[in-house]
Amino acid sequence: SEDKPHQNLAIIGHVDHGKSTLVGRLLYETGSVPEHVIEQHKEEAEEKGKGGFEFAYVMDNLAEERERGVTIDIAHQEFDTDEYYFTIVDCPGHRDFVKNMITGASQADNAVLVVAADDGVAPQTQEHVFLARTLGINELIVGVNKMDIVDYKESTYKEVVSEVKDLLKQVQFNTDDAEFIPISAFEGDNIAERSDNTDWYDGEILLEALNNLEAPEPPTDADLRLPIQDVYTISGIGTVPVGRVETGLLNTGDNVSFQPSDVGGEVKTIEMHHEEVPQAEPGDNVGFNVRGIGKDDIRRGDVCGPADDPPSVAETFTAQIVVMQHPSVITDGYTPVFHAHTAQVACTIESIDAKIDPSSGEVAEENPDFIQSGDAAKVTVRPQKPLSIEPASEIPELGSFAIRDMGQTIAAGQVLSVNEP
Ligand code: GDP
């Protein structure tokens, strides 16, 4: 299964709509729960006379982790289909979801949106769909869940589908890139097998839809961008910056530049999983050593790129943002902390240039006095310290950010253009 292309999959949706249950069901149906783990539980379940003990086990296990306060309960689980090897990435609702998505730690390629048929679009459905769209999810599979509760009624399914379509249009998500499936994560309808309960439905079932997703293109052809996570000093080697290659290739012998620290040199060695390698590619977490670079020359938040096409440094940049939650209003001069790749920099929103109508993408108001929760806007931003960031249209991996203030994520956005000093 390691040979199959990899997909990072986010499971998003309102609380209690069935995300964990769906993850349990996917792991169970794809045989991803280790045999010994199932065996262990089999007897116990049989003693208690529980039917469908295996699935019950998976769910008990997830519930147990949840009770122990394990925040990664449904994240970092893995399963595979004929085509792909899937990793379920950190989910919204977990504290660090937005931050992780932006730092690339859990950049999802595609997402399954879970919407309970008996509840329809709820506040977190909106928030997550918006985030998914802003952070560059390619395709969305919408599981209209808990169909068992609504007696598998086609009319209810259709109502929910139309609500979700309206929401997708609002955030300018192309509804052609979304697939809708009536499911019950709990009963297993239309997950691995076509359900007899929904004979009015003839589209793909969930595992088919996952299997038929398009393969993510690894951004190997782009220029190297490697945001630095940490910098170590290792005896016998010297200064070792570590980080994840976001785009392009890192080769020994390359001449590289670190921005905004503005230093550079030749790559001497690259190490991955405690072994020396000649080359690293997108997704690889590496430590490397650059001739002439000392520990204090570079820092977390720097981006490493080719010396002849160094990472951009913004004096100001323009961006499209969406305000997710702010207790009052945002006006010119607001200076929260921007989280972009591994950098955290206070930035001033110098001007709010336009308010955008989310349903059409058109300018709704030029130079508004303020924006508030739910608003989308074009803004001009001035970092208070040098920040390396790229237009999302050129290097999407380095072009999105979250805005945080008072311990919460206020907004998320994408860079439109960078004005260098
Ligand atoms: P999450 O908060 O989105 O992860 O939701 P959970 O997976 O924890 O599910 C919330 C509740 O809904 C639990 O009691 C589940 O057993 C129940 N649930 C989830 N999916 C289904 C379903 O398809 N049908 C029914 N009847 N209940 C479900």
C-alpha cells in the first residue's frame, strides 16, 4: 500500500454530525483496524451479545480516547482504497486545526464534509466549508449522514443537498467539484456497499468516490520553498535547520538562500529519517547543513529557496481574507498575529480596500470603514517584522495564513500580491 499515491483527507462538519463515526466506519470497512485489536475485543463483545462487535469496537475505542482527552482522536488514522493510501488529517474543532493546516502540518488535499440529514447546514458546517475553500481543498465529498434517522427519505436528502449547494456557492466553491452521497456512518449505508435503503440513489458510494478522486500533483516542478521549523547545532555537523519541503527539490550542492534573514550558501548534506540522502522532495521532513551558516544567522519562520530565485519578502502584501469570528469590528490599523507557514509575525491591516460579496465574488463596497464576522474583504497588510510569503496564485503552499488574536482564529486568508522592499 505504500506504493500507492498518498492523499491527505480532512473530515469536516458540525459537531455531532458524525465525523468520528464515519472515520471509525472507514477504518473498519477497509480492514484498517489491526487484527489483534479486533481479536482482543471479540470475546468480550460476544459475551455481552453485541451484534456487529467489530464496528462497535472501533467506536468504543474512539470514544475512550476522547474521554481521555486525546485531541488527536480521529486524526492521523490511515486506510487505503485500490488507488490511494489515505491519511486522515487533523480535524477542525481540534485546537490546532487551522494552525496546522496553514503550517502545512496537515494540509489536506481533499475533504469529506459530513452533514447530518436531520439537522442540515449548521454553524460549523459553514465555518469549515469556508476554511476548506480558503485553504485550497480541491474536491469535496459531501456525506449526507444519519439517513437512517430520516427513514432514508429522498426528499430530506434533496433538501439538505440544496442547502449545502447554496452554502458552497456563497463561498464560491464550484459545486461541480462536490459530490453528494446519502450515507449512514452508523449503519454502514453507501460507505463500502450500495445500500438497499436508498434505491432512489444511483451515484457513487463513499469508498468509490474516495477512490475516484484525482491524484494530487506533487509540486516538484516549482522552485524550492522550505519553511524552517527549527534550527539545531549538532556536534560534528554544525548548524542544522529542519523543516518540510513544501515545493520543489532540495539537492546537495544547491546554492540556497534563507529569507528574510538574507543569508545563503551551498547545501553540504541532507538528512531524512537519520539517513543521508542526496535529494529531498515535497512532503519530506529534512535536516540539512549549509556551508558557512551559523546557528544565529537563521531562525524559525525563514524560508529556504534557490539563491537565484530567493523566497519573496513582503514590505506589504495584499490579501483576500474572511473574518470567521471577531467580538467587535476590524478597522484600519488592527495589528493581530499572522500565522503563515512556520512564521508568526504581528502585521498591521493598513487598509481595508474592498468588501467582497461572498455569493458573487464581486466588490460590494470600496474602502469600507470596518469589517466584521462573516465578511470577506481585500486588505493591504504591513508586517511589523520582515516576513517571507508568496502570492497564492504562484505558490499556494506559501500563500495562505491565519490571523489570530486573543487566543482564537479571527480570520483566514490568501495572499494576492507581494510588494517587496
Ligand atoms: P462528531 O462530533 O461529528 O465526530 O460526531 P460523532 O461521530 O461523535 O457522532 C455523534 C452522535 O451521532 C453519536 O451518538 C453517534 O453515534 C451518532 N451518529 C453518527 N452517525 C450516525 C448515523 O449515521 N446514524 C445515527 N443514527 N447516528 C449516528
